[in-house]
Amino acid sequence: MISAAAIGTVLVAGSLARFSYAPMPEAGDLLNPDRSPIETAFDVLGRRIARDEAERLKATPEGRTALSPESGAVAIDDALVRRGREAFYRETFGNEVFLSDVMGMLDGGLTPFEVARAILMLGGAGTTNLKVRMARDVTVGDRVWKTGELVPTGLDVPRGSPFILGIRTFYDRGHLRMGITCALCHTAVDPQSGKVVEGAPNTDLNAGLLMALASNATAYFMHGSADPSAHPGDPARSVTTEDGAKSALPDPARFEAAAKVEVASWPAGSFDSSADRETNPTSIPSSFSAYGEPYSWSGRAGIGPFKGLSALNNNVHAANSDTTQQTKAAKTLFGLDPQVYLGTVLQGAAVASLRYDPASGKRPTDVLEAADPTPGTPGLNSYAVLPSFPATNYMTDNGLLASVPGELANYANNAMSAFQNLLRAPEPSLDAERVNSGRAVFERAGCAGCHSGPALTNHRVIPVDEIGTQPSRAHSTVRMEARLAPPAIFATDTPFPLPPNPKLVPIPLEGDALKQVQLAWAHAGTGGGYKVPNLVGLAWSAPYLHDSGVAVGADADAQLGVPGTLDAGIPPDPANSLRALVDRNFRAKVVSANKASPKARTARVTGEGHAYWADTEAGVSGEEQADLVAYLLSVNRLTEPVPVP
């Protein structure tokens, strides 16, 4: 029989303990364990240096300087790739504090107990869409999620595993937190085998709904169209602004209700990464990234290490997983006083130490500073801060580089880039004759005019008026032009935490490259654009277009658009969705279905644009169209020739 003293000892030990865990699958648990070989010896600010060229450069003083950290060089080897894979699955950069203590992901309708119970109920079977019971009623718009109701989270659990991919759990002396890693969005479980597909987007991840069910969705309000001024609060709940005036915070309950509606409108498999005060989520992209530059749907991650891939990796953790770091830029980005902005974010924080109460007499920035686990740097995550902070510099939104103490600054982001660039989609099982015929249709229909090169992209950003897709996301970064610094990073041997006066490496940007970046960021009066996406792994990335709008289920007559697929819990069928992408009459039905949905309209999902057809009106028969789709679904790796992977 266990004594009371023993129980007390266990409780005391638990109250003092600290540990964390995130799963990382073994090679035998992967559906796509094969990778491209490491052929690139160095990346120098996006320039790929092959092994033979590296050996020649090492033979001269000038060449050694070109391959030095002071030039921004990153040496690519097995150790870097191993660290990249580990960081991909396990590195949060500290976002568990924002997600748990501010946003309240564990304090809303879904609780750790119910999540654990849902995993236990799987009995080791695994799932592509963990369904979790509501622990309490939560109202989202006109929908009440009732206690005991099952929520389709889209969280993935591999077969035989008791853990969710991409979630890192932290236990800190009695306090439980959860953080997210890149694997949450960029790995998926194959529904047939239960194995993990590294690099595939989690196309049913219900990120918006999960945020809506949190206790403080307001913490993400700047990523949606909820307007604080439309929900005025009690004048007694005012903050002192930067210029000494008094300004009331929005009504907490009414503004929280408005913020929940906006994030809940995101289609499954989408995320709104643009802090532009408009709801405009985009499809989660795959991480089959080699030769897919520039990155992000608008192409805004296009310069710096790994052709902008490191900038994309950084943006997730340096801009999107901690909204407190935007405080100093709030006036420029959102037209809000910084104290009003931060007070709005923190007034509903889940943890008392970060919850802002105007009656306290403190400023919101005082509350953040007192509870910040990373004192001396902005926000809650772990950042190496460029001298240009909080200005945008085309490498970062804000001059922050997510970094891990004890490593080199920005090292984990670069390591993840090296890892991602070696990923291949699983081997397809398709008819070779049909695939060859489809490749000929691809050429004849003119698709190769844009979709050329090793990853079937010409790496260009196309003006939004030309591509014709929903324009909101294309101009989401236009306000950042008002506070712009020359692009630069730290020398790649810079330790973190930073030493005094760390060396900066300028990132060259001029000519056509500058014009493309300005177009991608909607600067210089361009209006913005969208990049030509690579086509590797299309079998794993339905639905299509940046807004997820081209979605068709297995029943091509009834399951149309986001309302008929993702919003109904029905996975888009890749073949039918690709057919809708290239067939104008079929697409018109999909667009019509999207436009009929109030939820899709809130999220600005249309499925319009990319009017490049391979249908009967373009001289392509139904059989040839089917062959084209088969070819597109067959592309699982870089095509030839590949200069340097």
C-alpha cells in the first residue's frame, strides 16, 4: 500500500520537474524515406556551390573568403541535415509561451485531458484527423460547439504512436504548455498505411478552428478582419498611449467573439500568415522545396540563405507564432498605438502574469516585460535581433531571426532548409504510358512556359492582375514599405545569444531581382503578385491555388469547392481537383460553390484565376486531360536536369 508520505514525495517532485517531448518518426515509420543526395557543398546567400566548385574556391584566398561565414556561407553536410530534421520536428523557438499562456490553446474548449483521451481511444490505429471531445461549450459566430461534441482537429497521429506530429509538450513545475513545430503543418499521415509523409502539407489541419476554440483568439486578431474600433469598450478600461493620451481597449467579450469568427473561417489545411488586418488564409505549402524558389505564395521569401527558404522558415517563428513581437511596429502595420495593440492582445491572456488589467496602473509593455522568458529582446519567442528591428528588410518582416540559445544565430532555420531541400514525395503508382502521354499534353498546352526547370517552376512572380487570383494576399505586405531597411543577416558563425557588435552581412539586391522582390511584397506601386509554384508532390497537396479554392471531392458532381469538401469534412480528390484547375467549365462550378458560402467569403476563398486551360475548348480531349492529370500526379521529385540539388 502506498503511504501518504510517498504520495507527497511524488507530488512535490512533480511540482519541481521540468521536461518536454516532441515525436520524431524513425525511418521505418516513413512512407517516403528516400531523399536526394547532398550535392551542394555550400549555400552563399542563396547561391548554390557544388562540391567541385567549392574545391576550386578553397584553393585561393579570394575563394576561401567567398566560402567564409563573413560572406554568409553555410556549409552543407550530414550534420546540418540531421539538425535540420530534428529542428523540423522538435524546435518551437519558445512559441509554447505565446500559444499556451497568451492565446490559451489549452484553456478553451479543448483540454489536455480530452486530447489525451482522444489519442488513447485510437488504440494505436493512428489518424489523419484526431477528433477531440469538447470540454465545455464555446460559441463561434452562430455555431455553438457543445460539451462532448467531437471536434475535427486535423491533427495527425501516426499508426502505433501515442503522440501528435508537430506538437511539443512542455511540463514546467506543475504548468503544462504546448508548442508547435514545422512538422505540425508540413508532415502528414498517409491514411492507407498510417505512415508519415515528410514534407507533405497537413491538408486537413483545422488551425483556424483550433484558434477559435482557444480562450483568447483575440491574440491573433491582426491576422483577421475583426476591427477593434467596431467594438468599443468601457472608457474605464483605458491604456495610456505612447503620446500620453488615454484610449479605451475594445470590449473583451464582443471583440473576442468577432476574432473567433474570422479565424474559424479558414478552410482546413490553410493558415493566415499575413498580419495585415484582413482575413486571407493561404493553403499550407509542401516542403518539397528544392528549386522551388521564391517561397510563400506571393514569392516574398526570395532572398538570403537557400534562395529565401530560410526566410520562410524564420517567418513562421519570428512573426506568426508570437504576435507580441509586433508591438513596436503596430503604428506602421496596423494604425494602432503600440500600448493599445499590446493591451488588446493581452487583456484576455490565459495566464495571470501575462493578462493585462487596465486597473493595475501598468502599461501593457510593463506586463510583457515582467513575464517575458526572453528578457532584453522583443516578444516572447527566442530571437536574434538585427539592428534594423522593427523594420522590414526583405529577409525578415521585422528584423528578427528565430534562434536557439547555444547555437549559431539563425542556424536552425538554415538547417531545416538543408533538410527540406532533400525531401521527395512518395513514389506514385501510375500507368507509365498515360504519364508519358500526359507529359506531351503538358508541353502542347503551353504549361511548360511557366512550369519549367527541375521543380517545374520558372521562379517568377506574376502580377496579380495577370494571374487573376483573389488579390488580398498579394498586397498584404504593402504597409511594410513605410519602414524598410537594407536586407542583411548576421555572419553565419555568429553565436546566440549575440555578442556585442556582431558582424552583419549585406544581402545584394538590385536589377531584376529587386523588381521581383518589390512585386512579391507589393512595393514600389506594383500591386503585388503570386509566384509560379513548383509542381513536385501535387498528389499530396490538394486543394489547389493559393486560397485552397480549387477543391473537388471524389464525387465530382456533388462535392464542389471548399463548402463541398473541406468544410464538410471531405478530403479533396487530387485528380478531380486538378481537372477543375485546367477545365474552365468545371472550374466555374467550383467558383460558384465557393461564392455561395458565407464562410468562404469571410476567408476570401474563391478559386478564381490561373485561367490557363487544357479542355475541349483549348483542343484537349477528355482522354488527354485525364493523361495530363496523371502526369501532374506523377511528379514526386526533381526532374532532369538538376544542376545542384
